[in-house]
Amino acid sequence: MKRISVWGFILLFFLGGLIQNVQAQSGNKSGGGYPDPQLSQLDNDYLDRQAAVFLDSVKSIIAKYPPVLSEGKERGYAKLLLDAVFHEKFAAFGKPSQEFFHFQGNKLIRELEKVNVQNGAWVWKVYDMGFIVRTKTVTMAFDLVSGITSGSKEFALSSEEMEQIVRQCDILFISHKHADHAAKAVA
């Protein structure tokens, strides 16, 4: 019999609750705001509490296990937890998702302001399809947007936050003219 790690058990425990909520939401055709009008307030509160626990766990995992070429299972668990939160239809309207996104955005700003690359490159994944690559001589942004395409102004990074990020970049590449890849204010 295979042994399951503590992280594996925690992940299975949390995903069990997520599956129940996904089943409860199946067939939901609502396109309104948060909270989901098809769910009870109790269910919406549960999703917020669950998101807060998942995202706090993600913060802890990624702080302890920074990115490396050969990624360990712990970061894989963190990505699964991120997916469990951000694949929920109304995630961007929930306070835990908004706080997490702004925390990560401000962490990106601090890192961009202090990281001085001497060899190779640093790569930061940014909202949706974007990323930033810094080498010794240049900082390149790809498909950099604020997150406003989430539909939530509270989720999106502010114009001040975006300006701080843009100031650190030397060049911007835009793969195509869709709102989740191109932003007039950034260009």
C-alpha cells in the first residue's frame, strides 16, 4: 500500500469540499456578480472561507519552496490549490482572491525594484497570460494587463500598481489584441 504525505492528505481533504461545491453549482447559468445568486449565503461564505485557507496555504508553500527548474510536489500542490480557487466562477469577486492577487502584485513590484540579474534570467508569471523576464541588460514584459478582465475592479491591480510595474520594464510585447493580453494604459 502506498503512503500518502501530509500535504497529500491536506489536499485531498480540501478538494473534497471543493467537489461538493462544484456539484452544487452545476447547471448555474448566472452571469451576475458575487456572491453567486444561485447559492445560499452560507455556501458563498463557505467558498470565501475555503479560498482564504487555500490561498494562505499557497503563500506558505511558495514561500518555503521557491521556483526551481526541477519543481517538487509541494509547488505542484500549491498550483492545484490556486486552480481550486481561481477556477471558481466568481473568485475574482471574493475578498480572499482580491487580497491574494494584490499581495502577489505588490510582491512582484518589490522584487522588480530590487532584483539585479547578473547571470541568466529571472521570470515572473503575471496575471492570466502575462510574464516578465529580466536579464542582466533588459527587462521584457509580455501580455501585461491589470486583471480588469476578471470583471472585478477590486481584483484588478490599480493604475498606480501597474505604473510601478511598467516603470521597471524596458519593452512590452503584445501577442494579440485581446483585453486579457493587451491593455491600452500599459502600452
